[in-house]
Amino acid sequence: MELNAIIDRFLEIYGGTKEDLYVFESPGRVNLIGEHTDYNGGYVFPAALTMKTTIVARKRNDQKIVLRATDLEDVVEADISNLADYKDLWWGNYQIGVAYEMQNMGYDIVGVDVLYDDTVPHGSGLSSSAAIEVSTALMFATLHNEKKGITEDVDMVEMAKISQMAEHHYIGVKCGIMDQFTSAMGKKDCAILLNCIDLTYEYAHLDLKGKKLVISNTNKKHKLGDSKYNERRGECDSALEALKGAMPDKTCLAEISPEEFEAHKHLINNDIVRNRAEHVIYEIDRTVKSVEALKNGDIELFGKYMNQSHDSLMNLYEVSCKELDTLVFEARKIDGVLGSRMTGAGFGGSTVSVVEETSVEEFIEKVGKAYTEICGLKADFYVTDIGDGGHRVFI
Ligand code: GLA
């Protein structure tokens, strides 16, 4: 919805006037390359979308957090003194999880009426949850600062970390930092090369020389919590333990080069665990090389790395599925497609492809048709713009 329409809806529901309203926005993300590397201390290369969560909020005079969304009938009313009690909500648990995490860190959580509007499709692998978390964290931090007379800007990297921890502690998914960091720190027309070991980052202007980024949504819902995400993390930990037999000082897979891996991989007895490590270590190497290629204006090479990334996620990390593979392989049949891969955690969600502008129409028509024939589902396509990270909107 347009911002004015969201504000009007807020006033319809909660009454009052515009004067005392706060507005915040935070986007979803697409990851271009560097998948399942963040929680191994490696590089990722994501970008923020223009699809986002918008929050309109107003302070209350009591201890209640009241949550509504423009597309839901549900109302969530949470008591600030019992924030641990809302983990089982089917909607609203991400928001209360953030408030709970912040309260435990010493933030003064104030009562609020809130209306959420999400344009990041839920379950699309485009981080609708990070968009909700980061905008919620920014709201509570802004209100906390105001109450305490703190005039500095909210630290958006801190908002990303809080949001990630809410997901670990409240939702139970041991996600990396990529989604929340991108939602907090994204920059228009740029991707972010983020080193997840210490959160150093640089913005890379995304000059695709007339090519477009096309996101294809399988519309097969993926649910991180239900998926094999935590299991994959455990397998990476086992691989590291085994490799430490020869390299005791290594603290994460990202510290191990492909050459070191080749020399010591025999220490990992389990074939599956060895494959997981192989994916992570080569994917990190690919990410660095692909950003180099992009900087040199070699979009074709960038696309090749994207293809390799998908094939590794499919064969070695085993987080793809029929729907993602169908979109990727149908995409690669189209002239003018330079690269195509799944993006995000996998097991459903979306793919991202680099497509010549002149081929976009053909892409959407042919890939869409083949996908429905093969998978029996309808895909959605977004020709993507890269937007800014989380911020307050002054109205
Ligand atoms: C999810 C997680 C991220 C990252 C990706 C896979 O999106 O939230 O931290 O691990 O999966 O790259």
C-alpha cells in the first residue's frame, strides 16, 4: 500500500490524528552470491529490495503492545511485563521477539499501537521476516532514545544484531546475520560485500550494463524453522571439528582455503559432512572472485559464478528443490540469461537471474509457462530495483 493509505488505515483503526505518528521502513533482500556462508564466518553479497515492511506507530499510555497488519484480521495484544509468553503466535512472534530481546538488553520498551504493511511476499526467501524485525527494532530503539533524551541516531548494525538474536532466542532459528544486516544497512543501487566474521563491509555499485536482476518466486512456501537449516549448521560444525585435527587454530570454515581443504578433507569421514564443507569453502572463494569480476565489468563471468553457486547448493549442500531447480534450468535455456541461482536458505523461496533487458519479457513468459507445466504452481516474477536499508520516515 502507499504510505498515505497505510496512515489513513491506521487512523481508521486506532483513531486520533497524524501528528503523533511515527513511520519506519525496512526492506527485504536478495542475495546475489555467497549462500550458507554467513554462519561460517564467510562473505555474502546481498542487496536490499524496494519491497519492504512499513510501520506506522503511536505511543500508548499503558504497558501494551498492540499489533495489526493491513492484510490480516488478527490483533495481537502483548503485555510488556510478560514478553516471553508470545512465542507460539502464528503472526506477531517476530515483533514480540524483538521487543523481548531488546528488553533483556536494557532497552525501555514502551506501549505502542502499530500497523504493519508488508510488500515482501511472505515465505518467498526474500527475508520478509528480517524486514519486520529490523523495522520493529528501529521503532523501539527510537522510542527508547526519545524517552531517555538520547539524541544520537539509532545504530543500524546494532538493530541487525538484535534482530538476529531475536530469531535465535525467540523463533529458534540459528540464522546468520546476512538478512538482518542487509535490511538494516542496504543502499540504493548497491550490493553489500559483507565479511560475516567481523561485519566489515563495502558497498559495490551494481552496474549490470543493461542487464536486469529478475527474481522468480516459486510460491512454494519455505519455512526456515521447519526446514533443515539448523541441521546444516550442525553439519558445518562437525566438518570444522574434523578439520581442526590438522588445523587446530581455525575457528570457522571461512578461515580454511580451498587448498587447505583439499589437503585435509580426508579427515572428514562422513561424505555428506565433507560435501557441506566443500560447498561452504568454495562458495566463499567464488563470492570474492565474482565481486572482482563485477568490479571489472565482466558480468558474464559473474553469471558463471552464480550458476556454479546454484549447482553446488543443489549437489553438495542439498538445499535446493524441484521448484527452484526448474526455475533455474528453464531460465538458463533462454538466450540473454547470464546466470541463474536460488537465493536465500532454499527448500522453496526464490531464484535470482541476470537477464539482458531485451530478453526479460521472453524470460517471464517462457520460464513461467514451463514452471507451471512441470511443477503445477504459478511463479511470480519481479524485475528488481535495489533500495535503501531501514530508516525512519518523517511525515
Ligand atoms: C537464511 C538465513 C541467512 C543465510 C541464508 C543462507 O536467509 O537467515 O542468515 O544463512 O539463509 O545463505
